[in-house]
Amino acid sequence: VTVASKTNAPHFYVSVEVEMTKLMDIRSQINENLKEQGVKVSVNDFVIRAAVEALKNFPKFNSSFIDEGIKYNDDINIGIAIAAEDGLIVPAVTGCQDKSIFDLAKSTKDLIERSQSGKLAPAEYTGATFSISNLGMFDVDNFVAIILPPQAAMMAVGSVRPRPVVKDNEIVIEQTMNVTLSSDHRVVDGAEGAKFVAELKKNLESPLLLIL
């Protein structure tokens, strides 16, 4: 599948660095309050939520390239790359357009657990409309992902770590994260990719909006 994707889909890539200090602080507070409920919101849950909001404004990235042209998907089903015993799988959290950050946290945890026990539904294996690969837990700063056909785009997410950032002509240390969007040039162009990652960056840097 990946070989066919690289052969047939003209990939292009757009990267952005996101300041995550506010988000990490809010995440810590949320998880402290949710501890007794057994719910934990991950960084990736916030990334998914931010991507969903961006996809609502840029539906081309939630489309599929088929023989007849571009097919727009009504639902936003986010595929999550998971390392399984027999290789990489990308099952989908379905109906993400209607899920809160807390719903996503529960859904992704459930999806990962069921993927490890082989209890995924067929629609979860094949239903993703946009996918995210997060290698932050492996201490990876930056990478590019191969789009999974017939999806139009896939996002690669690196680790959150302290890095020097220039603010008001001074160097300060902020928690930052690198994100790279891989897109199919038959569906979207570079300007649209730049607008999408800018929207994603804005969403992640305004984390209070993601929990409303």
C-alpha cells in the first residue's frame, strides 16, 4: 500500500513548529482533576481534536482521491498509527466531528486496547478519512509520513520538548512540537497545506478552545 501510495500520489510536505507550553500546563491540570475518574488526556488527543477543527474548515484534507475524482467525506474519522505485532496498523476513531476532548481520550484508549487484542471492527480498519502518526514517545523530533490511499493527507507528529524560541527579540525556552503534513497534490496544493497547518498551530496554541 505504501509503495503504491508513493508511486501514484504526488506527495508534498509542509512543516510547522507549535508552541506547546500552554497546552502542556492545561493538560496537567485536566489530568489531575480526572485522576479519580480513570481518564487521562494525552498530547495526541489534543492533536486529534485540533486536527478535527482544522478539517472542518478545510474539508479537502478530509476527502478521498478516487477514479472519478475527489470524494468529500461527511464524517471525520481519524486514523491513528499503532505498532502491532504483525506490523503497523492505522485504525480509525470514527465520528470525531462530534467528540469532545474527553470523548476522544476515551475513544482512543479503547481503540488502542482493542487493536492489541484483535477486536477491531472492519469499519475501524478501513474507515479513516485522515490519519495521524505520532512518534513523540520514541523521542523523534521530525519525520514525514506516507499517505494511506484513498486518503488525501496524513500528519506526522514529533516529540514535545524544551527548545529555544525567539520572542520579542529575546531567546526563551518553550515546550515545542514539530508537525509535518503530507498531502496528495492531486487533491490540494501547497497554499492550502500552509493554511491547514497554520490553523492546526493556532488551535494547539489556544488549548482552552479545544476543551470547550
